[in-house]
Amino acid sequence: MSAPGRRIIRCASCDGFGWFEDDFSGETEDCDWCAGAGYVYRDGDRRDSPIPVADYASLADELERLELERLREMGYQGSAKKPWRQAIRKDTHLGRNPYLDEDES
């Protein structure tokens, strides 16, 4: 659990992703604000600061819970779907079940 007077919140700069991707080059880099964690400490005066690496072990359960909550907000349902079961891949090469014979797909 975070220290009294401080709570853990999603990083406002990267919205919990922990990194940024350049739209043109595809290069990524860690968020400077949260140091790549996706979450920061917020103190009683509403000041945010990166979570020190030394605190990660004691905060692991809380950070995992917050990350699962963030993923669920984005639509994550808790399990991965095989590509051929994903609606977006229907009628594409990846939307074909490789375990079926050509005649059955």
C-alpha cells in the first residue's frame, strides 16, 4: 500500500501506458513523468512524483490492480482471442483457422 498522505494514480502524461510512440517513426520512449511505470505518487498537495523503483515490490499488488482496472476500461475481457476468432480479422488471411483443412475454413 502507498505511504500515508500519498496515493497512487494513473500518470496524467501517458495515461498509464508508461511510454510514448512516435506516430511517424514508430520509435518509443519511456514517459519522463512516471519513469515508464504508468503510475505516480500524488501527495496531499496534489503534487505528482515518480514511484521509486525501490517501492515497486511493496506496491506490486496495488499496481497490478490499477493496471487491470485500466485494461478493463479499454475493453480487455481477461483472455486473449485467437486471431481467427477476432471480428476485426474476419475475411482476412489471419482470420482463417490454421487448424482446419482448406475446405472447412
